[in-house]
Amino acid sequence: MKILLVDDHVLIRDALRGVLKQLKGDAFILEASDCGQTMRLIEQHPDLDLIVLDLNLPDRDGFSVLAELRERYATAAVVVLSASHDRNKIKLALDLGAVGFIPKTTDREVMLSALQLMFSGGTYIPKEILGGELSSSRRLACSDRPPIQLELLADLGVTERQLEVLGLMMQGKSNKAISHMLNMAEPTVKNHITAILKALKVTNRTEAVIKVGRMGWNLSPDI
């Protein structure tokens, strides 16, 4: 696994490196301190699996960097790291395609569990956006629950093909990436997403992620 850490603080990068090495001892870890260095490293290493992105970069707004990463480098998952606990920022990051949002105040054990969840194809949503309805242990345990049963999906009006699209949405994949991975036209992907949002009775991708997280569903990449 190849991972890029993006943060302008050396101590934060060192701490993250220690956490990641604990989870993935054989991971090849790169580091960047600003957006310019980030983009150069991504050009040199297009096979990145994961990017851990701090939103507070010295040379550019982190949200614009996130949007560019999801548009240009859709194969790499992006995890946002931030000192902020603002619900709107968390929702925006998820809506832009991040597979998770980890506040910098998160303790080591929860961070380990959050990263493990995302490595397995899940999406980590901090308690701030769930309104405190789920404890960290319960939320993170969602990855151990069985996948959604097709009968339940049928009750919601979600087809098996739409479940594949939903699973990739939960991994933070863009419409373009989903189109490529499922070998379907991008307008078809958009139609499936529209149907999924209608079935879940939500209005956007972020709300879909939140609802799925609250219901404790596990959408594994193998579904």
C-alpha cells in the first residue's frame, strides 16, 4: 500500500506515520507539507492508494485541493484530517468525496479504528455529524456487521446494480470513477444515484452516507 500524508506540521506527520505503520507495517509512506509538493508527489506516484489531507495548508484552501484530487486522481481514497469540528466542514468534505473526516483531537485508538474501517472500504463519520446519536465504538463496529440483505434493499426499491453504485459512493468514489469501475456511462451512474437518493429519502450524497452510517449498514467493496 502506498500512502501520502499531507500536513504542514512535522510532528503531526510523524504521529500519523506511527499510526499507519501500526496498521500497515509494509506501507510505503510519502509526506508533503503543502499543496505544491502534494501535486508533484502525486504526479510521480499515480498509484497512490490513500491520501491523508490536512485542510489547513499554507499555500491553498484544503477544500479546493480535495475537490481537485477527487476529480483528477479518482483512484486514490482521500481522508480529511482537520483541527475543526464544524459540522458544515465535515459535511462539505464528505460531499466532495472524502472517505472519512478525522478531527486532530481524535485519540489514537479511535483513529486506528477509523483508518481500519476505511481500509476495509467503509466511510468514517465522526460523532459531530451524527449528532452524538452513536458512540465511537458502536459507529466503528458497523464495519463488522453483515452486509445489507437484498430483501431489505428490495423493500427500499434499491436494485442490486444500484447497491454496487452505493457501495462505491460510500468509498468516496466520484461519478467518473464509478463509471469506469462498473463499465457504465456516466449519465447512467447519475441516474442510479438519483434513484438511490430517492429510495433513501435524502437529497445528496452526504446525507446518504450519514443515513447509511446511522443505520449501521456495512457496504463492503465485495458486494
